[in-house]
Amino acid sequence: MTDKLRRILIAEDDDDARTALKLMLKLSRYDVLEALNGREAVDSVMCNRPDLVLMDLSLPVIDGLQATREIRQQPEFQTLPIIFVTGYDSKETMDSIHATGGTNCINKPIEFDDLKKMIEKYLPD
């Protein structure tokens, strides 16, 4: 394992959901950044270069899909893992997530063990 903590950006406008994710990630020894809307998420990725993004689909200012499109326009972020966290699990939603460059998706309510396994898949030691 590296000495440097892996950095994860949580893009989530719901305070309770964001706080729960943040606590879980900190307990799992990740450095956590937070964004309250899609514009903040894009700006944070550009400035802070996280190792992975947990992106809510429904965000204010710009939604998670548009934020992902903007992030993916930058060559250095083509392979950045962006995991969508959403309560929408229709085929159309999944297709939209993949079409914009989303790496994967986990549905709310989140099972933290499942999320941890998914994160470890994209951020192996």
C-alpha cells in the first residue's frame, strides 16, 4: 500500500448522504473532498486531481451527467474512475451514465460494503 492516502471526491448535494459517505471513506483511510453541486465537482477535479469521484446524478447548477461530460473533455481525466451514486436504476439512466463516460454505478440506498468493494476495484493497493 502507498504512504499517500488515495483522494476521493464526493459530489453530493444531500448533507446526510454526503456526511455518511465521508465518514465511511475516512474510516477506510481515504482523503475526502466534497462538492455540493456539479460545477464544484468539475472545478474540484481540475484543481485537486482526485483518484476517484463518487458522483450523484441529480446535482444543482449542472447535473452529474453534464459534470462528467466536462471532466471527460480533458485528456488527463479520460481514465479517472467516476462512480455514479443514484436512486435511479432504470436502463435509460444506466445508458446515459455510460454514454457520458461514467465508469460504474451504485444505487441508493448504499450498501457500504458493496461501495467499498467497488472503490477497491478501481483503486487497488
